[in-house]
Amino acid sequence: MAVTDEAILKIKEMIVSGELRPGDRLPREADLAARLGLARNSLREAVRALSLINILDVRQGDGTYVTSLESSLLLEAMNFVIDLHGDDSVLQFFEVRRIMEPAAAAMAAVRISDDELRKLQKLLDEIGANPPVDHLIANDLEFHRVVAEASGNLVLSSLVDSLSAPTQRARVWRGLTEGDAWQRTWEEHRAVYDALANRQPELARSWMTVHVSGVEHWLRHAL
């Protein structure tokens, strides 16, 4: 189990056991990390993940609180986790992506326009250090969409686009629980871009395979 996932489970256990109740403030980060036997970085990532699915509320300058835990908020959060961890069919979508997207990238290396290269460069420039997860995912989705369109094959582009929604939650969860996901995403996007810009179809195919396979590999372990 990933360290961040372990931290999430430990905080969840405190809430389920009643040790932390709706509206309660979490202990100081250093104290809670020591008590749970966690590194502070792991605890920080766990808090960030739980805040983004409405279990915790991080108040700048005040502290971190358990939310009201209203049924609607809990249902939304639990559906998110259950959909990801309880149904491994998402892996089948990643397997299809691993087949199709490298082919699209290879075709794009031959057919991509200067305008499409500029779009990809702009997307690379927009990712700063530690971007918000929603920004990272939106940027990732747009990058893959532009590459697929640049293949010049409308059917292939449409199929690649249709695979985005079923895999989006897995990509969000990776962004939440894997601290360096943003940097790895940027580096792999950059490698794909360089291959496209240099008109190297087989290199573009290889880097896109590495990129999609990385998320699939992470997901297999997460599940």
C-alpha cells in the first residue's frame, strides 16, 4: 500500500471510530504525524486528498477540521473511492489507451501542424510546480486531445477522446496520492512533445506508451 493511502486510512479510522467527529479540529500536524507513525509529508498529502473529496476542511491560518459529514458530501466522497477501487474495469480502459494513444502519437509525428505544436507547448508552459490537481488533470486531458487530433484520423481521435472520461477519476486519485505525479506528467509530456516536434514517430510512440503505462502500472498496485 502506498504511504499516502496508509495515511488516508488511518485518518479515516479516527473518523469512523468517533475519535474525530464532525466539526472537530485535527491535532497539530507534527503531533498527529508522530501519533500515527507517519512522515509529515505523507500526512500532508493525505489531508490534501481528503480535503478535495470533502472529508476534511483546511482553513488557512486556522487549522484542519472534519467537515459536517453531511450525507450528500459523504456519498460523493465514497462513490469516488468505490468507483475507483471497487471496479477494476477501469484497467481495461487503460489497456485500450495503451494500444491506441501510442499509435495516435506516431501518426501525429508525421502530420502535426505548427499550430498544434504551439498548443502543446502552451500546455507545457502552463504547468507550474505542484499545480492544483484539477488544473493538472485538465491540462493532461487537453494535451492528449490535441495529440489525438494531430493524428489526422477523426475516428481515432474520437475513440481516444471517448476513453478520457472512464479513466479521469483514476488520474485524479493518482494526482492526489502520488506527490510527484505532476512532475512525472510534465516530463513525459515534454518527451512526447519533443518527439512530435522532431518528427520522430517511433520515439513519439515509445514515450506515449511509457506515459500511459505509468498510470496503468500505478493503478494496478492501487487496486
